Amino acid sequence: FIGFSFASLNYSDPEKNQYAVKLENFDDDWHYLGYQNEFYYSSLPPGDYKLNVIGSNSNRLWSTSTAELEVTVLPAFRQTWKFYLIAIFVIAGVLFLIAYLRISGLSKYNEVLRRFSYYAEETREKERKSVARDVHDELGQLLSALKTHIFWLSENPESVKDQRIARY
């Protein structure tokens, strides 16, 4: 947003002075303002311009010479290469931070999984040993009872005959 105020050097009847403006490199035609001695431009793109102003006196005779003013509109910071460079660094930093946090989170998760796997394997091994001990004890007990029974039968063969007869 930029505005211009101007005045004519005719003071005989200043409220009847009229004005026209043209901004080279932006306006194609003159803007006739009537008695208004200020003009505003909004949204001018960055660049070099020349403001031309002409005026008329109270008799409505327009001047043959124009007042000129060189105007340079600088780009907004968001339109400069510095802004784009900073934006690239900020975006790259944010992406790096996201990747770092993701990798960090995954490594912590992997550590938790590794510990859980170790715990599960340790628990499985303890259970296997417990089951093996129980099976071994039961099997040993059965074999011991069978051995005792066989030994008794080998010492008392008549009782085997008696039991066969009793069954039939």
C-alpha cells in the first residue's frame, strides 16, 4: 500500500485545481482525480516505477509539464531469496527432527521388544525344565515301581500262576 499527496502551484482559487496521475510500468491511462489531491496504490508488485502528475488551474487549463517521481517498490521479505533459503533450512530441520525422533522411538521400541523376547525365552526355558523335571520324576517313579514289581515276581513265580487262575 502506497499513497501520494500533491499540490498545484496555482493559489488564486486552489479548491478548483484538478489533478491527474499515471504510474508508468503499472497504469495504461491517466487517472483523473478531479479536486482530490491524493492517490493510493495497493498491491503494487516489486519493481521500478515513475509517478507522473499533471494539474489544471481554476480555469481548467492543464499544465503541459508533468511532475515526476521515481518510485522503487522492494519485494516483501517472503518474496526474497533469503526467505526461501531460510524456509528450506527450516523445512529440512523439521524433517531431520521428525526422522530423528522416529528412529529414536523405533530403537527404544526395539530395545523393549528385545528385553521382552529375552524374558519370554527365559520363562519358556524355566517352564521346559520344570516340565522335564516333573516328567522325569513321574517316569522314574513308574520305572522304580515296575522294577520292584518285576523283582517281586521273579522271586515269587507261584503267585503269577495263582493270579492267572484267579482271573479265569
